Amino acid sequence: MAERELKYTFYSKDRETDNVVTYSSVDNAKACIGFSSDWDFTKGSPSWSLAESNTRLVLTWVFTDSQADDQLAVHNAVKGDTWKLTYASDSHLFESYREDDKSHYKAWGDIRSKD
């Protein structure tokens, strides 16, 4: 079990219909959500899965104790919206969102609030 991890959940809505998108795969979900180039997936060990009947993309990001500073930097960038989703582009077909109520920050076996 990882001593340090971050978990974030994302979903998309179709801009034309406002319906929540059902993803066909993790790669499809990542493309629909549109992570900007700001996202630094070289820190820690990110892994991806689909949840809630393939309507949610879950990013579980594991860090070692020696990567504690990276974990905090990633968390602050995500929570502070420094790292953007590209849904803001008018040409993007989907509006994408991060669900704060399904996020967590875990260190030393203790899951902390989403703040």
C-alpha cells in the first residue's frame, strides 16, 4: 500500500447536449478531458482507471517518501488550477471538470481533507 498518493476524478460533458460523456477507454477519456501541457506526469507514478460506468476518469498518483516535495507541488498545482484542462478552448468538444469531493491527499497512511 502506498504511503503517499493523490487521487483526482474527472468527467466531461458534451458541449452540444450537456450530457455526461461515457468514455470508451482511458485514452479516450484523457483525450476528451484535455490535460494541458502544464501537467507534469513525470513526477511520482501516475496511473489511470475508469469508474462509474466509464463516466469518470480516476488519476491515482503514487509518491515515495523521498518524493514528498513533488507530491505537495503536484497537489498545489492541481488544487490551485495552475495546471489547466484544455476544455476552455472553443474548438474543444467537451467541458471537463475535476471533482473536488472525490479527491484526496494521502501521506503516512493518513488520508487528509481535499484541501
